[in-house]
Amino acid sequence: MIDAFFYGTLMHPKILQRVIGNDGSHLRICPAVIKDFTRHQIKGADYPAIVPYSLSRSLFDHDLGEDQKSVRGSLISGLTDEDIRLLDVFEGDEYIREVVVAYPLGPLISLCDVPPANMMGPLVPTTVASQGLEPERTMNVHTYVWCMSTSELGSDPWTFEDFVRQNAWKWVGAGSEGNTDYAEVDKQREMERATVGS
């Protein structure tokens, strides 16, 4: 089983379930933070990217404090090899999967017990004092790091709350029909079904 840190659209349980093609009942989740990364709105996209602060420093007109060089998100535990394969397809060639150190900010709970996304505020705190992070409570996890040019990133922050309010409707439910961001992973799943059915 594989643990991962998600910081963008995949923090939404229904989007994660759609990508991996199952209900995620084998997964556990908790809020977490990673240090020395920054999260950015990608120009013209609903989803964000993270990059090491050493690469994103030039996007800011001042040095960032410790809290600003930390990214809050969701730690997911229990991903299968098949889940990861589909996540790799979904993330495409804009991202590379890397192992990073995450600081869990609470206990792991079943993904099925997570409240609807519009009520997830308490699940992922927007601020956490980095001095309050416990070094003995770290986990090595996989995450998807932006590998394209930083010129495609804005210095404006991307927030999950804004995504849920403004764009989640394009990713979940009836509004997600025809969302091209799912095209590759949906195609991959269809090809597998066709192969199994033959």
C-alpha cells in the first residue's frame, strides 16, 4: 500500500474516487502539511501546482515565512498500485511523482467518513504554525510536483475553499460530463474493460 499527499483537486473525495475508479473504502485520510514547497494557481487552469520553494522564490517580491513555504492538503493512506497507476495517468506529463516528508495534522479516518467537500473546512486547516509540527510524526509520502516551466504559474495562491466554491461543479456530478481533465484516465479504464471483456 502507498501513502500520498494531495493538495489540489484530489483533496475532493469524489474527484479522487472518480480518478481511481472505485469508492475508496480501502483508503484513510487526514489533514497534513509539507514544508519548503509553495502552491500556485496554474494560469488558465482550475487546478494548482506545487514546486519547491527554491524554484518558486523568483515568483515572489519578498522572502516567504515558514508558514507561507508550507502546503496544506490531505494525506491519503492505503492506495493500491492500480490506484497509483491511474493517478499517474490523470496527472499526466505536467507533474512528476516524488517522495516528500509530510506532517500529519490529525488521526487517519476512513475516506467514507469524510463530510461533503463543501463542509471540509475543519479537515484541512488553512494555517498551522510550523513550530507546532512534530518531527517524530512524519511520513514519507508520494506527491505530484510540477515539472513544467514556472512561467506557467501565478504568484496568487490556490485554495481548496475557492475551488469548491467556484469550480468543483465542473469536476463532480452532472457538470463533470465532458470534463477533458478526466479524458486520459477514463480512456485508460475503458481500454482495460475492453481487454478484460475480450
